[in-house]
Amino acid sequence: MRHPRSTRRRLAAIGAAATAALTASLVSALPATAAEGRILYEDAPNAVAGSYIVTLEADKAKAGSAAGRAVAEKYGADIERTYTKALNGYAVEASETEAKRLAADPAVASVVQNRTFSITATQPSPRPGAWTASTSATCR
């Protein structure tokens, strides 16, 4: 049995619409990519892997409050130390992905990769009988 041309066109249009609807539903079902922010000094040669200093926006969250702690916990970061005097933030242990997602949060001012530093100091020309000092320290 032959179908008139209008019936074939109608079937083609319905098929195209069904394909478009199926494609749209599959694309919308894909997981959304979480926003990622910037980690300062992440490529530094003295960077400590998985360790970050997070500074919060003062008007959005206080590091010592439950809301401030919730910001880090929302992204899976473990708070190691909370700072409330020198800065509004904390030291966290987190994966690079967790730290980048934390950096994108509106309540976060910055995320800085923790680094090590070595300092060596020697007293240049001590007078006879005076003590000499040589110090080496690693700070985290």
C-alpha cells in the first residue's frame, strides 16, 4: 500500500521531533560539571600536596562558625586548623578537585596551596669567644 506524500512528510516530521526530544532528554540527564576556581601557587615547586589555606569573605561566612565550617565540608575538605585572628579562614586537607570547587564558592576569597620554606642564617663575623648561630627551619 502506498502512502500519499503528505503522510510520509508527516511521519518524517514526527520522527525528527521524537529524535530531537530524545536527544534533549539525554543531554539534560548528563551530570553538570561543577564550577572550579583558581588555586594560588598550585604549581609552586615547594607546594605541599593536598594542603591548602582557605580565606573566607568576611561578609559571607566566619571561619569559626558552623556556617563557615559548612563551606569547606560541602566540598569534602577536612579542616585541620581554624584561623580567626590573623585571617578569616582555615587550613584544610583536600584533593585538588575539592580545593578548586571550594575556590569557586562565593563565600571563599581565596584558596592558596600550602608550601614549605627553608631559612638558613649564620652570624657573619662573630667576635672571638662569641657564640655562632646556624638555623634551618621548615614552615608549613
